Amino acid sequence: MSRDLAMMSATDLVQAYAAGTVSPVEATQASLDQIGKHNEAYNAFVHIDEDTTLASAKASEARWKTGTPLGIVDGVPTTIKDLAEVQGWPVRRGSKTSDADFRSGTDSPFVARLRDHGAVFMGKTATPEYGWKGVTDSPLTGITRNPWNPEKTPGGSSGGAAVATALGMGALNQGTDGGGSIRIPAAYSGVFGLKPTFGRVPQFPASVMGTVSHAGPMTRTVADAALMLTVMSGLHVMDWYTAPNDGCDFRQLSGKSVRGMRIAYSPDLGFAKVDPEIAALVAAAVNRLAELGAHIEEVDLDYSSSAETFRLHWFTGAANAYRKLSPEQREMLDPGFAEVCLEGLEITLPDYQDGIQAREALGLEVNQLLDRYDLLVTPAMPTAAFDAGREVPAGSGMRRWTEWTAFTYPFNLTGQPAASIPCGFDRDGLPVGLQIVGPVGADALVLRASRGYERVCPIALPPLDI
């Protein structure tokens, strides 16, 4: 029963609380039980505070008994990635350079909104140092492992959140995505993840990587992502990039079909090298969308220039963080992160300005594509998960994580909403993801298409006796 309760969706939990058939304390304890059983092996969490978590659950239980819940996620087990601030908890950012004794005096904006709606915080999830790469390991916390096979990476940088999602350690799990860091682990770990439109969810402190970073939900169902995004979204004084709240209740828009949608399909964005098995599974998923009534057209794109454009943005952000560290702190860094920082320091101002102009051109190109089509679909990742503890697949000849994430970072540059939804398993039983990209501001459309696909291809989760 505890296992079943831990895997309940947030949407179902809230309904059960209202009916009095499940209490927030029971649901929270079930998630804590999953953490106790699996966290040592999979390393999802950086910080756990059971006393605070259970006290929050008991307060929620009391509110539900009197029919006065704080909001639409009252009592739902929720995790926060350790790049954000949670009042009273440490913020380590995967780095030994952080102050182990520091405790946040406030909540990041989306954390505050979740708290205002009564969410029960289970803990803070693992990230690589400053969220710098597409896998999850760091000098501070070690290696986080894939929920389907612990020898493999769960992806990153929101790998801890992905593991928590898949193994029932939290129903609502927050991630950040600066180059794919929600969609990569969602694809590799077999869960749903949405990078919202840039500015949809306010962030503070701002990402060290600048305006490519987004915050969003990672969940076991599309409906739960819609629920979480509804709570997190909207203008906030602490983030001047946030857009005015359009009042959208995403819960009302995620259950419609894809019938009649015009969907562009790119199997490679013109430059990605895709494993044939992954390509076949994604093509089959695209065919499913056609069977559901969508109008699919394969398009010839070439986003190859986005690789250098992203490097100019990401590596200079890393370099700026490095510049502020003391010599002693620099010695503590993940060696790969230090290499990226030093490379970023070599980028000149004219080079960076060229990168800004290239980003503008790419944004225009993607906007024009999504003016002709409702959505763009692609593979989320070109491969399945590879060995844990590595930045790149063994034997690939690659040096940096940006060489195997061609499908994700272009849309960090351009700001469109983009989701990864599971679309099958490879021959080794590892999940494969389908990426769904929408026009700027059309988060609801991405959720609608994702829900349409999920209805005929429900998300499978790892067995709980692993």
C-alpha cells in the first residue's frame, strides 16, 4: 500500500485528500519510505529534513480536515533542485565551494508559490556543480544513477529530480533547464519534463548561465506538470525577465486531443547523429500522433550553427561564475567545469556579440517555423542513457556534453516551451523520449499534445522492487 501511495499522481492525491480517503501524512510517509529504500543506491537527494517535512504534512492534514486547504497542491510531496533557495535549508549547488553552514533566509519565487499552495517539501535534489552539464555527478555529492539501471546516468542536470519522480520520492519535482537539463533526464529516466517558455516561471537567484535557463516541472503524468506549472507561473518582482501572468490554468488545457494540429517533424534538426533504434522509436511515436488525427510533415531544417551559439552563451556564463571564485575555491571545482570556465574566459567580447546576433537569427527562424506549424517534434535525445559518472558516452570520441544534446539546447537559445515525454524503450530496457516544441507562450499547446500522446501511450515507471 505504501508503494502504491508513493506512486499516486499529485492530481489523484489532492482528490483523495478532499474525499478523506488518503491523508497528506500518509502520502508524505510513503514518499519518505521510498527515499529510505532507494536514495542510498540512486543518490537523488542532497538534503533531507524528515522532521520539517512531516510537520508540514501534519499541518496540511489539519487543513484538509477542516476543509481549508491553502491551495491546489496542499499536502503534495514536492522536491526542489539544489540550485534554488528553500527557507531554512542549505543551498550547495553541487559545489564544494558553497558554504556548508549557510541556510537560506527566503524562498526562491517558485518555491514560495508552491509553499503558499501548501506543498510539502521532501528535500533538495542533486545537481552537477552549478548545473553545468547534462549528467548528474559532482565533487560534492558523487554520482546520481538511473532509476532503470543504476549503472547508467539518469541524465542531468536535474538528474536528482528525475530519479525522485520515477521512484516515488515526490509527486511534483522541480527542475531547471539551461541546455536540456529537464528534458535530458526526463528522456533518460522515463518521466515527463517540461521546459516552459522563457519567463513563464520566475527565478531568483538568477542562473549563473544567464538567459538560457528555465525552471519547470518533472512529473509522472502530464496532468501533474500542468498542475505544477499553474502554481509556479507568473510575473514576480524578483525576476525582471518574467512575463505578465496571462491567467492560464494549465489544468484545463492538458486533456484535449491533437486532432487537427499541424505538426512539423525533424528527425535530426539537420545535424544530430541519432542512434537508429532511437530514430525508429521516435518515428513510431510520430506515426501515433498522425493516427490520433494530427497532420504531420517532415521538414528539412539546419540548426547546426546553434552548437557554437550555445557554447558562446553557456561557456561565458560559466567563466563569469569562475571569475568570482577565490583561487582556493577554484581548486575545489569539478575538473570538467573548470575546463569549461577557462575556455569561456578565452571568448572575446566581439565573439560574444556575434553569438547574440546568431541567437537572434535562430530565434527568428524557429519563430517562423512555428508560425507555419502548431508544433515541432523531434527525438529528445539521440541515444539512450550511457554509463554513469561520464560526461560523454564511452568510445564516442566526444569531449563535452554539448556534443550529444543537439536536440535540446537550440530551444534554450530561442525560449520556446519544449517537453520530453517517454515513447518507448530500447533493446536494453532504457527509456527513449519524444520532444514536443511549441511557439513562444504556447505552453498549453505543448501540454495538450503531450496529454494526447500520453492517453494512448501511458508513461511506464520502473518496478518498485528494484
